[in-house]
Amino acid sequence: MELSEYVIESRGQSPFVDVQLKQHATKKFSTRALDSIYALSAHQTAAQSKIQNVARYHVSPDNHICSGGCPGFNYHFAVDYPDGTVYQTNDLTSIVYSSGKAKNYRLDSNADCFDKLGKYFNNYSISVMLRGDFDGPGYKGSQEPTPEQLLGLWKLVYWATQVASFKDNKPLALQNVLGHCHVNKNACPGFEVQDWIENEVWTGKFLEAAKEPMPRPASPLEAATALAGVPLGPTGLGLGAGLGYSLPVLLGLLHRESRSEKNQLSFLGDLLSRPATDD
């Protein structure tokens, strides 16, 4: 069964493709309010397993996380290998079992946030799994993140830190974007993603990619292709083809519309008739 067969109607929480993966027959995740979310953590599978197979493992009784099986897939988002498609895999109000208690914790934020996250990290964070088996401290992987995956992660982190509304009705702070390695597992999400978080996200440099102007495409199909991140234009991140809007502005418009995935193509077409602006 391909992952496309798990696609569901949009949950209305993010501009990414919503899927419903295997769930436990009786167990359910505990929930929290969206405005209790302080942070985002990035992970890797450390295996070449498909996303849907990881979900089956999580709910199986022989998983390594919880006795008798977990309630469901233990991440809120997954970035697929190799194409970089971002899937929302759980409601953001679900408290999934992805990070555990903090041991290595680094957070340049307020003391209240540090105290809460340090004790109960899963309760206050969004978790993202990159599918792949990547090198990390003390671990030798068999793959590297693809450029498409890094672009997918870029879109997700941009949305979470510049567009979405969480604690105090604000996006997440850049320094609250973490790898699992910053919490308690050194090899996760691997050298390349850890380096990107520390040197591009925490410094704000990753935002520079959002400033390149993008030409207006001729049709809604080209608009949808641009949103998917296909590198039709001159930039290395695949952001050169677009709507005459920067990608962040487009993501913001889509988020505020809260439309289902199947209606976004129509909405993108509507955008073509609007004046291009970055305001």
C-alpha cells in the first residue's frame, strides 16, 4: 500500500498533505492545546523503512517504545525520502512519544519554557521525522538527506517559525527548533540536519532563501508545481518557479485559507489574478 493511499481530508492545521497512518485498536494519544507548543524537534528513522511501515512498527506490541504498542505513529510530520514530500501524520494537539525527557537540553529562551520542556519535552513540542538512514555522532548510516528532503524541511521549519500560531498566538522561536540530538539522542537526526539547524536556523540564515523573487507562472498547474518545490527556476533550493509571491507569503495565504488539499489548486489559481506582493 503506497503512502498516497493514506491521504485524508485536510485537518486544517498546516499547508502540508494530511495522512492517517496505522493506529492502535484501543490506545489513544493524550492531547494538549496548540498554544502550549514551544518547540519543534527533528528526527531520522535510522533505517530505510517506508513511513507507513514505521507507523505499523510503532503500534505493534514488539516496538521498543512502549509495552503493547503505541497509540500511533510517533511524529506529527514526516519528510519522505527521496522526494521530500512533507506529510502531516498526526493532529498537532496529540502528544506523541518521539523525544522522551531532555538530557542534553539547549534552549536560549525563557526559564519557564526551559523548565517545562526539560521535564516533559513531548508535551510541548512538534516532532518531525525525516525518512532515512543518516550518519550521526557515534552512528554510521547508509544514506544522506536528499536536496528535496532538505527543501521539505525548510518549508516546514519556515511555516512553524514564521507563519503558524502556537504559544501566545506566535510562531516558534528560531532557537526552539531542535534536533533530537539537542534533547537526548546524539545520532538523531544526523550530522547534516544538525548542522543545518545550528548554523542556518538558529542564526536566521535559512530565511535568506525566502527573499529571492519568483516569476509568475502561466497556469495554476505551474503554481502547484512551484508549491511542490520542483526546481524549475535558477535557485539551488528549487524555489525559482513561483507565483510572483515569495514562498512564505504563499504558505501564509494557504494556511489562513485553511482549505483542503484538493481545493488548494483552485485557490492557487485565484492567486494568479491578485497583485504580487511580499507584504
